[in-house]
Amino acid sequence: MIIDYSIVKFADKLPSEPPDDLQDWQAEWWDSKDKLDVAKNILNIEGGSSKQDRAVHTEALTFINKQANTWGSYPEPGIKTRFIFEVRNKKNAAETELMAALIGIKSLIGQRKFTATHKSVIVCRMCGCKRNDELEKTLAKKPFIKAIHDKYSTRRRFDGLIQKLLERGFIRSKIAYGRQLFISDELDHDGLIEAIVTAKRNKMFTTKEKEARETIKLQLNEK
């Protein structure tokens, strides 16, 4: 479903006119094809029918909108197509769970270079949830998601999952510090250390400034 949904969404974003930098024969091919065929060619995807792709996209979009109406909008992080195809081709639970973890982490990082989070939050995102009340209802209704949640709520399983993401290059660095888990898909460990120190210093300066304002307020009131 993820692949079909992504193909259609990518196709719908393609311009109606071919880009100016295409050769004449490429531009002619672009104009003669359904945009889904163009998208599949760009993404190097073979097989499947446009009708089926759009049907799956509609199904996925209906589910996404239903969830958003109940729990609020969801982030849509981008992950490498190579990984999606690896998951599809291997067709095993371990790969699917690895992809869920990566999607969860990337949804937390967003447009930043790293995230400061907790294991429980990543596992929650793995289960497709943003909030604890949403997670509780999901676990009560879907036993297979509860099994994944229980599995990776253990430290050994969770650490192994993160290690696999590091080894395969899907995330670049991970540092546990001060009860938080710092993860980056862009910075190496040295870069992440620098980013953490900078963030902590900035927070410290903000705290000191707030304390200074309170001190000024108290002293003015005394006078």
C-alpha cells in the first residue's frame, strides 16, 4: 500500500508539461504517457496497473483522512525508495518493522537535523500513532500492532532495531544522554555531539534570561 500510495502522490505532483531540460524524444515520450507511467519510470518501478495503483491510493488516503479527522494531521516523512523496494521484495516482518521504525524516527526529525526523543515515543510512532490515547485505542483494537509494541518496548529488542538502522546507513548517529535519545539521519556522531551541546547551551541561556526577568520583576515590585 505504501508503494502504490507514494507512486500516485508523486505522479500527481509531476508538472503537466515536460521539464525544459529534457531532450526532444524524452519530452514527446513524457506527453504521450499517463503520469503514473512517467512516475514509475522515474522511480524505476515495473508492473502493476494504473487502475489498481489509484484504487490503493484512494483506500490509503481515505484511511489517512479518517485518522487525521480523529487525531489531527500526520507527518509524511520521505524515505529512500531503495529501502521501500527492499522491504517489498524480502517480504518479512523484520524488514517491515525496520521500515516502521525509520518512518517513526524521520517523522520526529522532520525538517531538523536531529531529534531529542525517547524510546517509548519512537515505538509509538512505529505503531502509527502520535499520542498515548491514540496508541491505547490502537493496541486494544489491533493485536498485531500490540505484538510489535510489546516486542520493541523491551530495551534489547529496541536497541537491536536502532543498531540495524545505523549499520545499514538509514540513520547516521545515535546518542543517549540525560534520559533522552538523540538521533540524526544527517549528522555523524561528532556533528550530533556538537548539535546537542549547542542545543543545551541555548536552553541554558534561555533559562537564565527567564530567571533574570523574574528577578527584575521582583526587585521593581519591591520598590
